[in-house]
Amino acid sequence: MEIFHDDVKKLARQNTNFRKVVSTGPQSQLVLMSLLAGEDIGDDVHFADHFILVERAVLYSPPHYVNRIVHATKDDSIAAEAEAEALQFREAHREDAKTRSRFFATERV
């Protein structure tokens, strides 16, 4: 990849294209993207390291993580995610059991 001398932030702000490849080398590529509100990049999946610079955006909508949460390691994050999913599962089944109990109670009257 040739040495890149331009101001990436300036180029990103000026870019109105969905995808603009700025520079490509044998092992790396610099790509600018501009997404409209509600637009996504589709099934654009790469098995490589990524560096993402966001100039303006809402990254998660609706929010997924608790505000200001910190996971020191990936393992901590995975464990917290599994615990949250288990809690959601238990709560969903508890609500389902309440609904079934009310249904059976009204049927037997």
C-alpha cells in the first residue's frame, strides 16, 4: 500500500458515497463509507482486523449494553452476555407461566 498522506477525517466528512476505496495494498485497504439513516452495509463480512472511525452516527439502536458497562476481557463479556440471556429466558418463561395460570383459572370456573 502506498503511503497515505491525506486527512482521513476530512475525506470521511466530504464523502457522500456508500463505499469509496481510497487506497489498496497487498495486506490492507482504506475504505470510506457514508450510510444514510437506517441504512446498513448488508452481508459485508471480512475475516480480518478492522479499524473503524465514526464521524457521526448512532451505533446501536436500540441500545444493547448497559450504559457505562466495562468488560475487562472478552471472557468477562461473554460471561455477562450469557448471564443476561439466561435472565431474559427465565423472565420470559415466568411471564408465560403466569399467563397459562390465569388461563387455566378462568377455564375452570
